[in-house]
Amino acid sequence: MAKQFGKVVVVAPDAPQSGMGHAITIGKPLRMNPVHIFGDVEAYQCSGTPVDCVKLAVDKVLHHKPDFCFSGINHGANHSVNVIYSGTMSAAMEAAIEGIPAIGFSLLDYAYDADFGLAQQVAHEMIHQISSGQIPKKGLYNVNIPNVNPKKYKGLKFCRQANAKWKENFVDRVDPHGKKYYWLTGEFQNLDKGKDTDVWALQHHYASVVPVQYDLTDYTLFKQLTGS
Amino acid sequence: MAKQFGKVVVVAPDAPQSGMGHAITIGKPLRMNPVHIFGDVEAYQCSGTPVDCVKLAVDKVLHHKPDFCFSGINHGANHSVNVIYSGTMSAAMEAAIEGIPAIGFSLLDYAYDADFGLAQQVAHEMIHQISSGQIPKKGLYNVNIPNVNPKKYKGLKFCRQANAKWKENFVDRVDPHGKKYYWLTGEFQNLDKGKDTDVWALQHHYASVVPVQYDLTDYTLFKQLTGS
């Protein structure tokens, strides 16, 4: 779909990277090799994390900064606090740190055979609105697509990140050698009743668009502490 | 040092986690075992990431939320944009998401035999000021300690996160089998001349204290997009 708007080059991890956050690979070297799975689109698989892929793409594949970085599409929600755990959004954020306009896309459907039809439509809408200046190009956007029949889809909605968390509930098991191990599981808890949040928008069949930044300073507390 | 203030329980990764960011372990189970390396302090090593350690500590070790989470101390700076790549700060952030007051500590010295004397003094100062109410307890703090002679140390300084980035410069090598691999290296670029930043404070022999939050919404752009 992105091919309609310009030349596309793909650099992607060679294995699933769920929950990889903003991890980078420091202690071991990376491999990167061309693959031919997207027809005439230049593509590479990389042994590293999503963030490594962005760094390698700029430094060793393109040798310059691209006009855009599109990250994903992710299987599963990256709304609310999930933005922090998400490899997809961390890759987009890495591009933004480099000064590259970036969008991360996620579909609220974990199924391997998920239908990406609506996601394609939403991506087209986003890129078109950015290209035409309706949405500022110089930004980082977290776009989540609801898992609904396209007929029920209501459009893009600009949102803030909902205040939510995961309530951990590790499952203990014992291996055949008598040793314990733990599987991470959790229950999503939305603590935010706001109608301007991404969680609300998705529940109401909008695609949520959260403009994202990476200055983590808590300015309210900063002002309180410095008396400024 | 923290023992002076209450009961301490340690849950730490069993291997280095540099650049692990906010990664969590989803696709494989975790191991956690008691270790006896800190005298009478209850301690566990965990096969997961720093964030996994916090989740396991709350759910499977303590079975309740502790009064504080102290993360680190990290060898090397976690000021400015490094907060995003840092496993140390991500663990502290995970605690904050759980509602636990948290501090991440980092020393600007990568040496294995680094002197932690000043770091100990700074940690004591932070915990003391929080305990006595001078610094709000309910917060998440990114504390970096300068690599200076304690006599030159000027005290704590509340800061904002400096706007900085890493300029990638991958080193290409060829393995004995003729195949290419890449080592991530980079050059730190401070783009921020502000005297209220963590980078400035550390250069001037202060310990930098940045109050941190995890709502990544870009509210300036959000307001512009929503006309609010």
C-alpha cells in the first residue's frame, strides 16, 4: 500500500519481537541479509530488535534518512501503556529520535489470519492526510485499528494515551526435572474513563491516533521541585 | 545502604541487560532462584529482563507492593535520551506503573572496578529527602551520579531530560566464514544547551534528578490536532 506514495525499503526482524520495547543489541553483533518476499520491494531481515532495524536501515541500507518510517503492522493492541512495551512503537520512536516522521500501526486482532483490509484503509488515510498537510508531517503517531467490520468503522480520532496498566498474574509450572518456571500473563486494567483516550476511541470503532513524544520529564513535578 | 531505611529484597537479572529498554519476556518462560550473595538480604536471580524482575518481585516474591523500588545501580549514564534504552530506568518505570515510588540510579563510570562511594552518598541523600518529605515520595526519579571526586560533588539538582540522541555508526566485520556482521556503536550528540538539563548538571558535578512520567502523549500536537 505504501508503494503508492513512494519508494519502499523494508528492514524487519527475522523473528517475533513481542514485548521487545526499546531494546537495542549491544553485547553481540547483528546479522542482516536481503530477502525476496515482497516482489520488487527491497527488503532485509535482521537478527536484532525492531529498534536495531531502524538504526541499521538508516546507517547501512539507505545511508540517509528516509521521508517516513512506517512500523508494523503489529498483531495486537498498542494503545495506552502498551506503547511502552511495544517493539513496533519503539521502532517508530527511534525514527522520531533520528528526526524522521514516523507512524506505528497496530491492529486489535492477534489472529495469524487477521484481515488487514481495514488496516490498509486506515494507513492510506493517515499517509494521505499527512501528505496533504492536514496532519503535521513532523510527528510520531501511534495508530491503532479496531477489530471491526469496515462498515462499522467511524474514521480517525486524535487521542491521548489512556492511563492503564497490566495486573500481572504469573503462571507457575514445574518442568520434567522438578524445577519451577513462570509464564508471564496479565489482565489489562483501564484506569481512565476519559472520552479523549485511545482506549475509548477503539471501543467506539474509531482508529486511534495518539501523537507521541519521548521527553519523559514529568514537568508538573519538575516545576514543583524547582519552584519554577 | 538501603538497609538503613527498611527491609530490602533483591530480584535481579542473572546476566547483563544493557540496552534492554522496557522489554518483557512473552515467548518463553522465566526462571527465578534464590541466591546468597548479599549476606542476610533476601535475593533472587531471574532469567528475564529488568522489567520482568519487577513484575516477578511483586507477584511471586513479595506478594504485595513494596514501599519503594530502587533500580540499579547502572554502570554508565542514563541521562537524556538514554532513559528510553535503559533497562535500569525501565524497571523503575515498571514499578511506577504499578503505583510504587521508584528511583533508578546510574553512575557515569563504565569501569568494572568503579568507585561507588559517591553513588552511595547520593542514594542516601535521595532516600533521606524522600523519607523526610522534601521530595514527594509518589514519584519516579532518574538519578545520575557524576564521575568526580566526592570533594568536587555539588549536590542534587532537579533537571529536565536533555534533548540528545545517538548518531549511529555500525562497525562492519566479516566472520571466518566470509559472512558480514555489524556491531552497534554510536556517538552521543547533545542537542540541548539548557542549563536546566541533566547533561548540564552532570557536567557541572551535580547529581541529576529528573522526575519521570510514562504518558508519552505529545500534548502540544494533541491540542493542535483536536483544536482543544
